[in-house]
Amino acid sequence: MAPLRRTLSVWQAIGLSVALMAPSMAANINPQFIVPFVGRAVPLAFLLAAVAVLLVAYGFVRLCQYFNHAGSVYAFVGATLGPRTGVVAGVGLLGTYTFYAVGTAAAAGRFGTAFLQSIGVWPHPPSWAPFLLAVVALLIGLQLTVVPAKRGMGLLLLVEGVTVALILLVTVIVLVRLVPSKFDLDVFTVPAGTGSSAVFLGVVFGFLSFAGFEAAATLGEETAHPRRDIPRAILGTAIFGGVFFVVVTAVEMMGFGDPNAFANSQALVGELGTSYVGSWVGDTITLGAAVSAFGCMLACVAGGSRLLFALARDSFGARGLGAASAAGTPARAAAVVSTIVFVCLVGCWVLFGATATDLVGWFGAMGTLILLVAYLLTTVGAIRLLFVRRVMDVPRWQVVIPLAAIVVLGYTLYSNVIPYPTEGAAQWFPIVAGGWLLLALVAVWAAPATARRVGERLADVRATVPD
């Protein structure tokens, strides 16, 4: 059976991580959730979050310098903490990618509908319009996933790059017009009386904006020089995200001035574009948000399908979901992931009367809770590999970096669960996320023979590959 082909460059690996992180979407939504905690100091929260993400990135970079595997977190945790723990982490991250695919498909439908309505193409769209566009986006994403990944990753770079460029263009224009009178670095200062706990709660939302920065690690078996290019892609994505979020949110807050107006905006960059440039910018940014959401959905399906492929191949061999297509891509796994996304989209709409906006919040929250656990296990595995087993020549003092990451991840997870939500859909988020992980745990412990096969496979993940 054909293996995955090593055809991707470092830039195409960056494309997957950037598209899954979706900075264009995050910059328009997540900053508003930080205002209640730090007021105007939203960019400060993103600056601190960027530092936290770089701490977490250390573990991924070091592990990618030693391993290459399509399973990413699954392989890292399995090879360092044991195959059973690795499979649980892998199934967890598969859940994250799948849940994010649901949310971003819904976002693509929502922004796409708003754009068509605004320009008069679909002046009175029905309530099901966002779901129709979401399904269309999903089908296109599936097709782009099953063709050779080189084309798909090139598209990811294009769609997200264009959207980011539009946002940066508006940011520069607004900044130039702010300089004479409204330029104010006080946006990096918290209001008097703000405690450190409140600041860190704001950092939590900033940290979640970086979710997906490590996605390039799933391309370890498709990159020409994985031990060189994948670490560069992960670190480069984290650094880019930090600079992008800090600069854009600083200009956003200075542009709005009033944190209440900032928090109540329907489209942060869109409204600034309308105020400082012209009304046409609002439509352009809305279209850009739809494109960004589509790119993120495509990255989720691509990353999730490669994880499912790796899990199936290592558990049952190169057949079924563990078989690559003639084109060298995990086509069957991509079809399964896309089917789950479709069922979630239609099921939530039909059974619960959910809106597209509901799905963005619901599945984003559930996916993030699982993601935090996967990051935590990966960081623990990195400490064991680097500083207990000493398989690489790494200075011992560097152990403080992943230890600091564990503190950040642990507190972030704690802050998302405690105090436990008791009203609305939020009360189900920890249950669904925990249930997904619990099912994975039960399945792994109930199938020791499969765990042994996975262990044998993971023993060879550091295969000889180009450096």
C-alpha cells in the first residue's frame, strides 16, 4: 500500500498551521472576550499569551527534531509516555480537529451568507442558508484533502494569506490615521486595581486564539526534511501569531477607544475599515472572514484525517482507514472525518434548532478543552524524553521551559472548568469533552493487543528520514 509522499516544503507546512490557527477569524472574535478582565489592555493579554504559546511550542519543536510521524501528538505522547496514553491523546486531538471543523464550517456558512446578503445577491436568506453554505464548503474541503496535500497546503497559504493581508492593510491605514491624535500605548497597561488573576483569565482567551499552531507536526511523513522544516514551521507560526495578534488588537483598541464599543462590535476590523477607509471595506472583510473560516475548516479536515490514518495504520495495519490512496493521501480517513462533521452540522440544526453562531461557540469550546489535555500530555512527554531519558543533547536548565508550560496549561484548563457552568449549553462542554476522552481511555484499556501493536509501531517512529 502506498505510503504518504514526502513532497511538502516548510512553507506548505506553515500553511497548515496558520490556516488551522485562523488568525483572521481569531482577531475579529476572541479579543472581545478579554475586555471584561483587563479593559483596554487586550493587546497586553495577547502579548502574555504569545509568551505562553512559545513555552508550549518548545516541547513540540524538540519532539519534532527527534520524531517524524503523521500522528503528531499521538506519536509524541505514545513514544514518550506509552502507547495507551498516546492513543488517548491521539483520539483526543482527533476530536479537537473534528469539532473545530464543525465550528469553522458553520462560521464559513455564516460569514458567506452575510456577505451574499450585504452585496444583494441573496437579500433575504432563509435560516438554513448558513448550513447549506457550510455543507458546500465541507464538500469542497473534502475534495481538496484527498488530492495530493501539496496542492491543498498551497491553497491554505493562499486563502489565509490574502485574508491576513487585507486585515494588515486596514490595520496600517487605521494606525497612520491614529498617529496624530489617538495613538496611545496605554493599551498595554491594565486598569488600576486589576489583579493578576483577572489578567491571566484574559490571557486564557488569548492563548486559545493560538489553537492549532502545532498542526504542521501532522505532516511529519509528507515533508521533505521533517526534522528541519517541521520545527521551523511550528516556531514560525507561533511567532507570527504573536506579532499579528498583538499589533492588530492594539490598533483595534486604539481605533475604538472605548472598550465597551470594542466589546459590542459585530466585526472589529470591518467596523474600523468602514470608519477609517470606506463602507466597501466591511464587505471585503466579511468575505475575508468567510475565506479564513473555509481555510481553517480545510486544515481541520486535513489534520484530522492524517491523525485518523495514523491511528488506524498503527492499530490494524495498512488497510482500511490506515491505507493511503494511490495519490498518497489518507482519502478514506478524510471521508470519515467529513461525514462526522456533516452529521454534527445537520444534526444540531435539525434536533436542537442551533444556529451557525451556536455551533461556532459550542464546538470551539469542546474542542479547546480536549486540546489543552493533549498539549499537557505532549509537554510531559517532552520532559521525559529530553530530561529523564536524555535522548538528545539538551542543556538541563531548559527543563524550566516545559515546566512553565505545564503551569500555563494546567491553569488554563482549570479556568475553563472551575467554576463549573450550570446554565445553557456551556454545562455540556466539559461533559462532551471528558466523555470523548473517557471513551478513548476505556477502548484502549479494553484492547491490550491493539495497544501492543501500537507500541511496536511507535518504537520505530524515529525512522531514518532526510534531515
